[in-house]
Amino acid sequence: MGPANTLSPVLLDEKYEITEVREFHLDAVVSEYRLHRVHRDRLELELPILVAVPLADLVAP
């Protein structure tokens, strides 16, 4: 396994602002989570409902 931050689901910049969110899905065959998608501008999820949220809206002012 590589550096610890390679599997971090949320990456922050030096100002602690969200730069990307990594979405992982469970691969049940091998019982591991695998990278599914990287969100850079907004978080777009398909399940359990379709939603898109700008990353800037994920943090408190």
C-alpha cells in the first residue's frame, strides 16, 4: 500500500478547503473498497438518491 493519503476520501489544501472527494465502492468479490470516482468541483452521488453538491457547500462558513 502507498502513502496514507492515497486512500483519503477527502483531500484538503493548505487553507483546509476541500479540493477533492474520492468515492469508493465495495468490491464484494475481494472484500476491498476500490476507487470509483474522484469529485473535484462538486460531489455527485447516484445512490441512494441522485444528488450534486458543490464542494464549497460541504464546509461551514
